[in-house]
Amino acid sequence: MSSIDPARLSAFIASRICHDLVSPISSVTNALDLMDEPGDHEMKAQAESLLHEGAEKAAARIQFLRYAFGSIGLNSGAADIHEAKKITEAFVRSHRPSVDWDIRADHLSFSHVRLMMNLVMLGTDALPRGGVVNVRVRNEAGGLTMVLTCKGDRAKLKPDVAAAITGDEPSEGWRPETIQPYFARMICDGLDGELTGSQGEDQVIFMATGIRAEG
């Protein structure tokens, strides 16, 4: 696995977070501008709807990103899986796909959930035209297994993302777009697991296997 300077890693992660927040925050700004403009009642109603939608999406993404990238995912002990699912569902709703759960595990730590959330981010990015991200979690003899099957029109595992998942620097170097798959790999490695990604017909599968039971 290639290494990256910690300062560059944090800068790229910060850029990735900003990228996820630009769209909803821009919607809020545009809505506020519209509300300041003279106009009829219908235009004001559209601006108010845009304002609420942008604020809701921004809040959902901030809450999710605090968990996926921030210190919440570093807490010890068992995570509240119901809360994690609720946060993840709100994040996915702010993008095009939907999420479907199939979790059968006695215990998920905060680190496990952090990894799961980062895999969901991979799944969301792999479905630019929407689709369904199925999250399957099982306790198996070799450790915890997470499998995300991402089905949708033109589902795509980009070559630079595939390289980052293996821990190799993409041919064009690290960028905010590819640092998140690398970060997911780092989390998986920290849990003694193995992360892979594969392309199928209208689907992409991300699989984390052999994850340490106690995160």
C-alpha cells in the first residue's frame, strides 16, 4: 500500500468534504438571493422550497460526514446501529440512489460503522444515475464481512477509484475524488480486513472481509 503525507491526506479529505457540501449550500444561497428579489408569491414559494431542501440536504451531509471522517467514528464501544442507519439514509437521500439494509451482526463498533459509511459513499459515487445500494453485514468464521452491491443504470467502478481501493496511487496522482476510497482502505486495514471492488453488468460490488470483530 502506497503512503501519502499526512498533511496532503488531511487537505484532500477537507476538499472532499467541501465538495459534498457545495451543492446544498449553494442551493441555500441561491434561495436567499431569490427571496431578496422582488417577485410574485409563486416565486417566493419556490425560493422557500429551495431553501428548505438545500438546508435539509446540507444538514444530512454534515451529520454523516462528521461520522464517516470525524472523531465520532473513533469512539469506543458499540455503536447505535439504528442511529447510524438513520444518518446514512438521510445522506443517501441527498444524492440519487437509495439504500437497502441486510444487517445480521450481534455487535458493530463505531469503527465498523465508520467503515460501513465510507463503503456507502463509494456505492453512492458508483451510481451517478441512481439505483440501490444494498448493505449486507454478517458475522462469519473468518471475521465480520460487509458486502455492498450497488445496482443501477451505468453503475461504474472508475479505474482511479479501483486503484485507490487497493492502496495504489492512481495514475494521475491523488485528488479529492480518489482520497475517500483510499481512506476507506485505511479504515479497513486498521480493522485487519481486506477491501476489494469489482465491476459487473450494471452493478458494482464493494467487499470488506476478515474484519476484526472488536473494532
